[in-house]
Amino acid sequence: MTEWSDGRLDELSTRVDDGFKDVNKRIDLVDAKIDRVDEKVGKECSRLDEKIDKGFARMDGKFDQLSAQMLALHQTMSRGSIGLVASVIVAAIGIIAAQVLGP
């Protein structure tokens, strides 16, 4: 088995240190890229949140309009039904009165 001299260990240590310096530089570059991507994603998410909120506000307005229209239709149908029932009752009373009182 070969024993390492102090000089070879020092050389190995220097080479390893130099290698880690390069790796650290690359990691710093990757970190910077990730930070830029995070910033872009954050801006896009904020923009989409605003767009979604505006869309929901529009939908709420549309539902309010639809609700008002349905209420108006319900009231019209109710009044029409009451009028129709009243007309039928008056006609029935008229028919019964004509039968009882005769011509």
C-alpha cells in the first residue's frame, strides 16, 4: 500500500477546494435564477388573482341581475295565477247563479 506524502495531500486538498469553489459559483448562479423565477411567478400569480377576483365580481353582478329577473317573473306569474283563479271563481259563481235564478 502506498503512503501519501504531505505534499500530495496538500495538492489534493487544494484541488478539492478549487472544485468546491466552482460548485459554489454554480450553486450561486442557480440560486439567482431560482430567485428570478420566483419573482416572475409571484407577479403572475398576483396578476391572475386580480383577474380572477374581477371575474368573480362580474359573475356576482350577473347572478344579482338574474335573481332580480327571476323574482320579477315569479311575481308576474303569481299575479297572473291569482287573476286567473279569481276569473274562474267569478265565472263559476255566475254559472251557478244563472242556473239557480234561471233565465
